[in-house]
Amino acid sequence: MRLSSEWVAAWRDERAAVPSSVGTSPSSSDASSDDSSDASFDDSSDEATRALGAALDGAVAAAGARWPGFTLPPDVFVRHLARAAGQERDAPAALARLHTTDLYLACACARGLAEAIALF
């Protein structure tokens, strides 16, 4: 079962906690912006929300297929991805640039999952 809307909400919640300096270059034209919340992403439209949900679906599915020996709660993994993506404006593009299946293993190891640690 895919829970894209819940994953998008978890992503946005986590994004609000990421400092605005993470994932941005100092020469960015938005460097003067004080807003470090998820509003720095243009993901409020229905189309952008669907694109983010599809990207998260894909990342969760690919990670589960790559590492079938253990399971991470999807919302934990999505929050981990949100932190790893920094403050990139295009969330689906940021996800595409990440090695999400590797991050799934790293997140599981960081959470102390013995099965993941054994695979690392």
C-alpha cells in the first residue's frame, strides 16, 4: 500500500526543520530570503505534490526492493531523505540525484537495525 500523501506530509514536516543554509550555494539568488521553511520549495501545487509523492513512492519501493532483508518505516526513511536533500527547490530532482537505496541502508544502520548493519 502506498501512502504518498502521508509521505509528502512527513517530507514537508522535516523540510521545515532543515536550516536554509543546507543544500544551497552561497551565491544563490535566494540567499537573502529569511524563509527556511518548506515554502522555499515550489511544491504547493497539486501537480508538484503529485510529482513529489510519485518520487517518494519510487524511492521507498526501490529501497525496499534493493534491501529486502529488513524494513524501515517509510515515514522514517522519507524524513531521512528530506534531510539529505537539503534545501533544493525541486524536490523530485533532488531525490533523483540522491543514492536513495544507499541512504535506506545508511538510515537503517543509524537506527541500529542488526540486519542492515550485517549487510553494511
